Amino acid sequence: MSNFISTDVEYQFIQAIQEVGIPAPESVIGDGRLHRFSSGKRRDHNGWYVLHLDRRPSGSFGCWKRGISESWHVRKDSPRTTPEQSRELRRQMDRDQRQRQREVETQQKTAAERAKQLWNSCAPAPSSHPYLTRKMIEPNGARIAKTNCLVLPILDFDGRLCSVQFVAPDGQKRLFPGGRKKGCFIPVSVPEDPQNEDMPLAIVEGFATGASVSKDNPAMCVICAIDAGNLESVCTGSRVRWLNRKIFVYGDDDRQSPMNVGRTKAIQAGTVAECEVKFPDFPPDAPDHLTDFNDLFVWKSRGSANG
């Protein structure tokens, strides 16, 4: 028997859903089953949750379209609230959430406009750029800034430029301040008809990995999720966009890291979005610091050249 009042648990659970930016349902059912709800448009059913009202209430929730998946458990020090207090708190949370969302959207819109101006002012990147030569890849549409940094376009699934990523000659990367990243991607190899579902889609973490995968798979459309944390949202967005398309995730394998974030996030993204997941096949004599498909390609290429 739970020591927690169900209304308090339900309030906490709804609050947790809202805190990650998902419009929460007005009420939830704690029966341990999967429930769907609208996470935006009234008729969609992209939001989901599972709530258990047992001795230690817990659950999970997310949004298929946005690639959000969270776990949750009740706080032991939860303050007790009356129904009226819960309703008022919910109204306040709604107001706060709308205000935060407006601020984020304004910031991202301004950043997108500035990023577009910068992108339009940049010339195509030369193949001789130090980063490209070290990684043994082609520019693949990259441009060059006056600072000698590569400039990579970050797009949404409607093809709009939302931000850019800068890559310094030494490989240091940074994103345009205030720009949107979640659910956006860097195109590497995009055909004239990107909506053609007959062409397989490859989703990778970084630009160099994408360039290597594209070189080995010229018949594929290749996009970069920018980092491991953005893989799931890009994979989910791709699956929503192309329901029947063959989608592959070419994940990093951070072999020397106890958490192995690259492998973990790739498997998670592939599972949620129903994508086939691939990892580099490192030979026994491969150096331990190699983690991705580009690392493997460069190591093999230099080994062949030296041989």
C-alpha cells in the first residue's frame, strides 16, 4: 500500500512531464499501462506515459515526435497539496511554461536569422582545410569563415537553416549561440529528392563520420545528429517523416569510456525509432583511442600508405 496520496503523485507526474517541455494531459491514470495523449496538435497522439501507483510510485513518459523519453519516481519529501492548490499550481506551471517557450522561440528565431546571414556570407570550404585533410574527407557542402573555421549548416526537417556549427582547424567545435539543435541535423550527402524513401538514410553523430560513411555508401542519404545526445530526436524525427524508409544509425563506440555514451545512445535511438544500428568493426590491433567510422577509415588508410 502506498503512503502517498494519489492526487499528489499525479500532480508530481504531470509537473515532470511539463518540465521537459511536453504539454501534459489534464489527468493521468496510474494503472501501469501505456497511455497516449496529444503533445501538441489536438488530434495527434505522440505523447505517451506509463504510471505505477504502488508502494513507491514511478513511471515514464515521452513524446515520439520530439524524441523525448524520461523516467520518473515520486519524491519522498513531497508536500501535500489540496485539490485547489494543485489546480492553481498547474495553472501557474502552464503560464510559466508558455513564457519559457516564447522566450526560447524568440531566441532561436533571432539566432537562425543571424546564422543565415553568416552562412550566406561564407565561401565554399577548400579541400585543403587542415581539419578536412587530417580527417581525409571532402568538404561535403561546408563553407569557410573569416576565422578559418569550417561552417556547417544545421537544418530542420523542413529544410530551414536553424543554426550552424563551427569547426576549427584543430577540430574544436562550437555551436552558434542561441541556435536550435534538438531535432536538427547537418546534411552530408542529400540527393536531389530527399523525400525518396527508396534511398536508405544513414544517421551519424559527427560530420567527419558522416563524410566517411557517405564515401563508403554513395547510394545513401547521410545526415549528422551533431552529438550523441541529439541522436534519438533526429532518428525519431526521421521516422516520423519517413515511416517506411530504411534507416541506419552509424554509432560511435566509446570503447574506453565506462559509460560508452556513443554506443548507448545509438542503441537507444535505434530502438525508439526502429532503425538498424551499426558500429565500427575494429581489428584486434586497432589503437584504443579509435571510436568512430572516420577514425577507423583514417587509421586503415594511413596504414596502407605506410605499408
